[in-house]
Amino acid sequence: MARKRDPQQREDGFHQLLPHAAEHLDELIERFEHEQDDHGLRCWLLELIAAAASPTALPILTAQLNGPDESLRDWAAVGLSKLNTPEARTLLWQARANGTIT
């Protein structure tokens, strides 16, 4: 549904998947890594990855936290906050200290 032209169908698909993000994490990560054309879709995918709150997402969240895209950095920070592991907290602290996130 994420590729539908109808914005409401896209929104509905996102909200249907949100509570099940952890079940589909590997697929979400794969889609995120291959999506280059649709910035909004990349943001939604990273939001879903963040919602999964899984250590499996740590590498992609870390990469986006240090990336050039502010929107993706914000979603990466959300995901790391939800993950709430010592490593995730350290990454967030470093990003705040560097001024990468607020």
C-alpha cells in the first residue's frame, strides 16, 4: 500500500503495519536500504523500524543518526530512545554532544 497513489491508502497501510513492525523488521530494513526515490516513504520505513524497538535495527539506526538527512536522523533518535540499551543511549549522548540532534 506504500506505493499507492492515493495518500489515504498510503496512510492506512502505514497505520496497519505500525503495530506489527517488529514482525516485519527484516523486510522493512531491506525496503529502507533499497528505497532511494521516495523520501517520504524512507521516513515512514525508518519510523516503522524505530517502532520495532529491536536490537536488530541498531546498525541502520546508527547509520541514519550520523547521516545528512535531518528527518531520518530524528527517526533514528526515536528508535534508539525506544531501544534504550546502553549502546543506544551512548550513541544518543554522542549525537547530542556533537550537535547532530537536539
